[in-house]
Amino acid sequence: MLKHAALFALFVATLLAGTASPLFAAEATRDPMQYFFHQSFNNLPDEVAAAKSGGQQAILIMFEADDCPWCAKMKATVLNQVAVQDYYRQHFRILMMDVNGDVPMTDFSGQEMPQKDFAFKHNRVRATPVFTFFGLDGKLLTKYTGAARDPEEFLWLGEFVVSAAWKTTNFTAYKRERSGSKK
């Protein structure tokens, strides 16, 4: 119980420290569970079919844990932003998986396993959150570990994938270029 109280205190302190970008400070927010993530039956071949029929370019899986303060920060300050939700839903089929979960899921090749095995054994998720982008062929495009600084940085991550910049550069260089272009 003390662990949860400490994590909650850290989360509240982070929010009070004003970590949200001023660009998005006045933006409307919506529940990320309803407006960011898609409902899923944990069957990735079915998710690919849904993405194709929805005109989306890739599958995004957020690997998270219930006791992860950075996952909670992302949901409370980034994934709840309407601009983020609209952009990501336009381009990606978005799923969430519990790195400790025993819930069965089916991977891109049709193999069934617990979510925690898909996270740890197949995607080497060691910390949370991890945002993993897969092409509609089931191949890994890119992976981002940790919480984004703010909604703008997370939008840049989406643009990084949509523009296929991941083929020629890394996200750190892409961010550097994007932040330089704002000046």
C-alpha cells in the first residue's frame, strides 16, 4: 500500500510541476482509454485487418504496467490530448498490453501466448512504457521507450513513423531537426 501511495505522490508532483507543453495547456482533453486506444481482443492478425480496413498505416502497441508512474503520466498529460488522439487514431491501430499480463493474445504469426511473453520474450520490453510500431506485415518499424516529454514530442514520434523517417534516421536526430525547424 505504501508503494502505491509513493507512486501516486510522484505522479501528482509530476503533474503539478507543469510538465505539459504550453502549446497544449489549453487544449481539450478526453479519456485516453476511450479515445486513444482501440478496443481489442488481443488478436494481432485481426488488428491488422481492422487497420487495413480503417486506412491506418501501422499497429501501435503501448506496453504498460499497472504500477508504472510514467505510463500514468502519459495517459494523464499526453494520451488524453484531443490533437494526439485524433492524429494517432487516423494513422495507427492503437493497442495496450500489460507486461505482467497473463491474458492470452495471438501474435502476428498466429501463435497464442500470454501478453507478458509477447512483451518480454518477443519484444524485449524491460521497462515501461514502451511504444512499439509494427507495419501491417507484422514487422517492427521502430520502438520508443519511456514517457514523451509533452504532447508535441509524442506527435513528432507519430510523424516520425508516418513519414517513414525511421528508415533513414533515429528519433533523437528527427526531434533535433523538428525542434530546430520551429525557430
